Amino acid sequence: MGVAFVLSLIMGPLFIPILRRMKFGQQIREDGPQGHLKKQGTPTMGGVIILLALALATLRFADKNTDLLILLIASLGYGLVGFLDDYIKIIFKRSLGLTAKQKLFGQLLISAIVCYLLVMQGHSTDLYIPFVSFHFNPGWLYFPLMAILMLGASNAVNFTDGLDGLLAGTSAIAFGAYTVIAMNNTQPEAAIFSAAMVGAVLGFLVFNAHPAKVFMGDTGSLGIGGGLVAVAILTKAELLLAIVGGVFLVEILSVVIQVVSFKTRGKRVFKMSPIHHHFELVGWSEWRVVITFWVVGLVLAVLGLYMNEVL
């Protein structure tokens, strides 16, 4: 964790001026909170800092085995999809990058590679229900379910990246919980990877805290999401992700509820989705929203550890 943290701290001042000179600035949605318009042009694609620090630290300390390969393919593969999305946004000066079909294809391709490696590894297809002594085996359906989980959870994490420091803080908390779970399960690669991600995002948070000097973009958010699901799968705490990553779940559910409500009733449930923007529009300061979500994430992470019988 310490090495990844230091690497992020070192790379921040090196990469941010480069991103600024290359005019890799964030394009802000015109229909979003008006206070965000001043963020227009803030360097984005800072997720490269997170993923580089993560990869270097993990490769230095973890054994080179299938577990590590799965973790790196999930995080760096999803990060590559995000990088392409960010790059297109910047080049064409628009708030949308890859089309929905293109992004879906890329994410499913990475998920398929991860599932193939899981099959080759002989990964258990049992699913454990948190806090109860019960598990079930969906058989071959396990792998399509994991592909869907990777797709859904990575996009949930992506939706959470909307305020300065919000995703960096909540993801550090979630990965911290999975570090403890991996250590408890004696899974060194998953533990090292998770701890390295904690260090990488906390180092990035130094530059991403309000007012942000750099945004991680989809490069970072999708990479973080892919890595988080991979850790959950390898530690056999797949279903626990709904608790440990409860903030991410609420974020994507708020988007689904908003869309379904508007299409079926013509009415919006929230002033704006994802839900963090709703709290902004009801008068909360950006910093208050971020701190509140961090606290909720911490409570859920502790609850998740308790349900996993770690605490």
C-alpha cells in the first residue's frame, strides 16, 4: 500500500502538467449542476496514475500466478476501455465517448477473458450467502453471472465518479475491506492487489480532493470497478460486494429508478441522477455529499466484514 501511495504522489505532479499541455480537459454536462461548469477543462484521464501505481506495486510484491493475471486483466482491461472512452471525449470535445454498444462490447470481452481464466484455474462455482452457513452452486451459470456482475458493478463504480474525491474515497474503503478478507482467506495476491489499490487511490486523492486538480475519468473508474469485482470473485465474497460496495449499488439503482420512472410515468424521482447530484441540487455542498458518502461506505464496509465473520 505504501509503495503504491508514494508512486501516485510522485506521478501526480509529473502527469497532471502533461495532461494540461495536451489539453486533455474534462467536458462537463450542460444539464448537470451549474456549479460544475467551472470544472470545465480540468485535466482528466488521471486514472492512468492509479493504474500505473497499482500495476507497478503489485508486480513488485505479488507472485506471478493466475490469480494475479486475473486481477490485472480485470483492472487494466476495464481501464483500457475507459481510456478509449476518455480519449474520444477529449478528441471530439464532447461529454460522450464510446457508444453504448462499443463500451458494452469492450467490457464483455474483458469479462469473457477473466471467466476463461477462472475456468482454466478450476475456480469454485459455489456462491456463499453472507452471514449464514449456506451456499449454492449454479454450475456453469456461475461464469455468465460473474460476467454480468463485472459489467454491472464496474458501471456502478463509474456512476459514482461524479464529485471531487467521491470515488477515490469510497473505493479505498471498499478495497480496504477486501484486503482484510483476502488476508483472512490467506490469498496473498488478492490482498497485495487490494492494498496496492488502496494506496494508489489515496495517493491520487491528494490531487483529486475538492477542488480537484485532476479527474480520474473512465480510465480510473472502470479500472477500479473491474479490479474490485475480480477481488470479490477470487475471495469468494461475490455477493458480499452488494454490502461492501453498497454506495456503488445505490448510485446505479438511482439511475435505473430515474430512467424507469421517467419512461413509464413521465416523472423524475430524483432532481438528478446519480443520487449524489440529487443531494447537491437540494442544497448540500459538494464536500458535505462526499464526506457523507465516505462515512456510509465505511459503515457498510465494517458491516460487510462482520457478515463475512472477519470481525
